[in-house]
Amino acid sequence: MYQIVRKEMLQSNIVLMEVEAPRVAQHCLPGQFIIAKTDEYGERIPLTICDYNREKGTVTIVVQTIGAGTERMMSLNQGEALEDFVGPLGCPSELCLEENLEETKKKKIVFIGGGLGTAPVYPQVKWLHEHGIEADVIIGYRNKDLIFYEEEMKSVAKNLYVTTDDGSYGFHGNGCMQLQALYDEGVRYDQCVTIGPMIMMKFVSELTKKLEIPTIVSMNPIMVDGTGMCGACRLLVDGQVKFACVDGPEFDGHKVDFAQAMARMAQYKTEEGRAKLAYEEGETHHGGCGHCGGDK
């Protein structure tokens, strides 16, 4: 069992949990994720690691209510425990690897986080800060009431730009508009990392391609099983089939086929759509999710 040592409501439907998981905390790196389960009947939920403390042996996750499984997880209180907490899974961010440190130090980096994507941006910026690399951060929300992690991000970012769609706080607009405004002011970046809703990462990647800024996206929004068995996170990257949970979750944003990934996500939600995907994708479909018949 994995005890919840701290629980904090970030928004009405978003909760932060610090979980006692010493082995995961010892080995995880920014960019990776875990799979958590409330009890033996609970849904296996892949969640990006938002922070970790090796000395305390804890890992921090942020959970948003999107279904029964996450609702049950959010109902747990401090002092209660999760039955399963498996990880670290996925590949760590290439920017947060010791062997790439000297090359990373040469880059001027900007992170763009949208909504819940702000949480997994934080450990990467924190890691860079701890290794003497300062990065700019843009975080975007629909309005002022939805903002979270602002103070945490301020403590590790060189410059923090907060945007709101309605202009109720910070820059009036979204992350793309803020990046364009900085570019128009003469600010140049060598690397962009963007994490958030699929549509946001798509538009950020389109803009950075035009501005000639290499861009990393995190495709964690499309993961379901988290171990490469179900095939739900299948996507095309530079024309090749990849699976976000085992090959990623980070990919070159300029090579991801966002149109295909977003259409596939929508189609995957219906029984007829899942069957059609299983037929069209053949051997690359996997099908271990239990919905398509490909696991039989």
C-alpha cells in the first residue's frame, strides 16, 4: 500500500497528492509517469510525475476528475493509501539527463504548459534549475480562478509568463500568443517544450515550426493502459507507428501527426470506432485494452 502523505485541492476538480513510494522516488526522472490504482477493483490510471523527493521517498501526482476511476482516487484522504503505484514508466525527458547536460546548457529554453499540463512542466524546470540552467516558462489557463502552481513555478523559472484566455490575469491570450509576442520583441529560443491539451500542443508546434524552434511535446493525454499493451496511444511520428507510453511520452512536435492522433482519440471512444481502428490498423493495433477484441 502507498500512503497519501499530503493532499491539496488545486481546483474543484484537480487534486495534488504526495504519495509515499520510496522505490519510485529513488529512480524516477522528469518526463516519466506512474500507474496508480485505488484498490483491487479500481481502474489503472497513468499519471505524469509532477515532483519527487528522494530523501522523503515520496512522489507527487496531480489528478483531474474525468471519470469514475479518478473520482474514486480523488475521494481518498491524507493518511489513506493507494493499492498500486507502479513506476517509473516511459522515457525521461532528454533535457533532464546528466549525459546531455553540457549540450542543454547551451540552449535557451522555453516551456509552455496549458491547464493540467502545467504540473508536469514543473519537475523539468526544477531539474534544470537545480543543475544551473535557467528556462523561461509560459503557463496558460482559461481564467484567473483556474491558475495553480504559479508560486512553485516562479521559484524555479527564469521568467514566468502567465496567460488567461479571458484576460482576467496576466497576459490576455494563450501560450501561442504570448510566445509570438516575445518573438516580436526580439526574444529567441533554441528549444521549446510544450505540455497540455492535444489541441494546444498542435498549435504550439505549428507556431514553433514557423519560428524555427525545435519543439518537444508530451503525448501523455492519449495514454490508457500505460504499458504498451492496449494500443490506445498509437500515433504516427514522422510516418512511423509509435506508442506514447513506451516510446515516449515525449516526441518531436514537428513530426507528430496531430490530425491523425486527435481523430483517433475521438474514434476510440465508441465501440464501432474501436472495431474500425482494429480492422484498419491490423497488426500494429495491439488491442489489449479489452474493447476491440484484438486481445482474444
